[in-house]
Amino acid sequence: MAKSHGKQVKNDEMYEELRKQGNSKEKAARIANAKAAGDKPSKKGGKAPPYEEWSKEDLYQRAREIGIDGRSKMSKSDLVKALRAH
């Protein structure tokens, strides 16, 4: 039986195995908790529409924030590709 690592760690056995493999405490806890939750995605995030639904101006501004070179000459589809590749 694995030692309890507190209520933050949902799968103590997996946590211990991951730590033995050299994973950091944070990474081991994150992986163990994801497995304990059945690998379900978190409810956070996913609220922004896909890039295809953004206006070209919004895509351009996002590319500017990130620092994508050549953005002023890109089409909307090029901006989407560049943002996804970044």
C-alpha cells in the first residue's frame, strides 16, 4: 500500500512510481491526478472560439502580441496557420 501524499494527490501509488522514475513532485501529482480522474479534460479553458471564427484584425492583433514576423502580409488563413504553429 502506498503512503498517503495528502488530499492533493488522488492516486498515491502512481505518484510514487512517477517520482521513482525521476519526475518532479508537481509533474507526478498532475499525471497521477489526471489518471485518477479518468483522463477527463479539465473544465477550465476552451471558451475562446476557434481561430477560424476570429476576424482577420483580431488574428493580426494576436499575432502581434506573440511577435509573429511577416503578419502584415498574411491572409486570414496564413495568420491562423502561423498562430497554430507558434
